Amino acid sequence: MPKRILIQLDPDSQPSIFDAVVAVDAGADVLLRHGGVTVDTVVPLVHGAMFTRGGADLASTAIFIGGSDVPAAERLFDAVRGTFFGPVRVGVLLDPSGANTTAAAAVVAAARHLSFDASAVDGCRAVVLGGTGPVGQRVARLLARKGVAVTIASRSQERAEAVVERIRGGLPSAQLRCVASGSEPLPAELRSAIEAADLIVAAGAAGVRLLSASERSAATRARVLIDLNAVPPAGIEGIAPTDKGRPDAAAVVYGPLGVGGTKMKIHRAAVHRLFEDASVCLDAEELLALGEQLDAAG
Ligand SMILES: NC(=O)c1ccc[n+]([C@@H]2O[C@H](COP(=O)([O-])OP(=O)(O)OC[C@H]3O[C@@H](n4cnc5c(N)ncnc54)[C@H](OP(=O)(O)O)[C@@H]3O)[C@@H](O)[C@H]2O)c1
């Protein structure tokens, strides 16, 4: 069996150490780390992966695209996939800023307690606070794909509408709307979205509180509240970082570390998967499917 080589392509000048450590823990024998990669420089790197090993051995080479610049990483993902032809390809995983694995883990956590069954008479409703960031956008996209009616809260109508447009571009049937967020008192539209929500996900920037305890008391229907912010103060007041399905009034709550364990499992399993099948391309949707399999297996 040839050594498992993971080629880390990163738009940042210094490729992410976090991604490198996870890759080694997930079983990569050799890591080739490239920083400052752009769509103009990526093709020869991909050719190097495609043309060195043949047949079944090709699956022992794979590409991980990460880094902190999410749009740049997405452009690299498209360029890498566009370079492959026929069976001459290697597995690719896209997870810039951990956004795909984190969003997938948040949706897996919510699905433990909620049915996303689109045929339900009164379908599931979610509010994504900080829904314009890399993580929030993906949470919104994954939920919308499940048939959930998603409200994206943002301080900027323009940014929120751009997110809605982007998601609808790939999913025209998505039930999405945007509302203005802001400090107390909550804007009326956001307050009524929170009152009606079955699920609330806080995906705001690190160290930013998006929902105080009194604002949260409007969430009378919510069955799951998830806070992804690990830097104090909590994004949703009263949720501790380690909460993992903790009952809290009528809901269950998850904090960033409670979701983070699942995120790490998905990340490691995804790197494993790359080395099983050279045809896989793992974006948020495929990572969610992987997370659902892992969760079902316990
Ligand atoms: N648990 C894990 O393993 C894990 C992994 C990755 C990320 N995370 C966490 O997940 C969260 C989301 O990550 P991200 O990279 O998507 O976040 P981000 O891009 O830094 O911020 C998300 C959104 O928060 C809003 N925001 C920023 N500053 C704000 C402020 N001062 N007041 C109110 N809103 C503000 C912005 O939305 P608007 O400007 O549109 O309002 C922004 O788009 C972060 O807390 C991050 O640390 C956790």
C-alpha cells in the first residue's frame, strides 16, 4: 500500500497548522503543505497529484483546501475540480476556517432533537444569528437544503441579501429571509422570528454576544439553541462552552465545545474518506452526510 499523501493547499501565506495536525491525526503519512496558492498557480500542483500514481494507488493521494480566506479557498476548490478529467482525479476536501465541518456538526447536533421532515404540517423554522459569516452561511445553506425555513439575522441588510442570493443560486427552492439584528431591544422582526423558531444557531464572531438572557426568553417555541462562539462572552447568554444537549427549560442547548467534538470527528473521518475513494469531493453537504452517518453509528 503506497503512503497516504495529503496535499494541503492554502490561500494564506502560511498554511494552517491546525489543518496539518488534524491531517496527521486522521492518518495522512505525508503532508505536503503549500501556502499562498491562487487559482493562477494551482493547476501545476494538481497535475503533480494526478500524474504521479496510477490506478488504485491514486486514492492514496488527496487534496485538502483550507485557510482563513473562505472565498479564495472556494475558488481554489472549483479550480482543482476543473483540472481533473475522467478517472484521473484525487479526493478533495474543502474546509476553510473550519466552516464546513463546524456547520455540518451544528446541523447534526440540531437533528438529534428536531425533525427536518419537509412534509410536516408545520415545518421547522430556524434563526441563524451572525448568518453572514462563513459558518453561519453554511448552517443556513444546510438547513435550507433540509427544507427548514431559515431566517438570517445580520447588521447589514445588504450582506444578508447577498447570502440569500448565493444560497438560492444553488437551491432555488430555499425558504430564506433576512432580518436586521441589533442590540437591545431586539428589532421587532428578529424578535418575532425568535418567537417562532424551533432552532436558533448563534454563529456570530468570536467574543460577540448576540442574544442576552432577556432576549432569549422570547424563544418560547425553540427546542434547540446552539452557540458556536467559544470566546467569552457567550453568543447566547446562559449557554456554557461545554454544553452538549443540556436540557434548559423547554429546550436543549449546545455550546461551541459541545459541537466541536462532533466537528473534529467529521474532520478526521473526512480525511480518512479521501484515502478510500479518489472520486470524492467533500463540501459542506457531503460533510453533513458523513456527520449523520457517524452520529447514527454512535
Ligand atoms: N466550535 C468550532 O469548532 C468552531 C470552528 C470554527 C468557527 N467557530 C466559531 O463560529 C463562529 C462563527 O465563525 P465565523 O468564522 O463564521 O465568524 P465571523 O465571520 O467572524 O463572524 C460571523 C458574523 O458575526 C457578525 N459580527 C461580527 N462582528 C460583530 C459584532 N461586533 N457585533 C455583532 N455581530 C457581529 C457578522 O455578521 P453581520 O456583520 O452580517 O452582522 C459576521 O458575518 C465564531 O464564533 C467562531 O469562533 C467555532
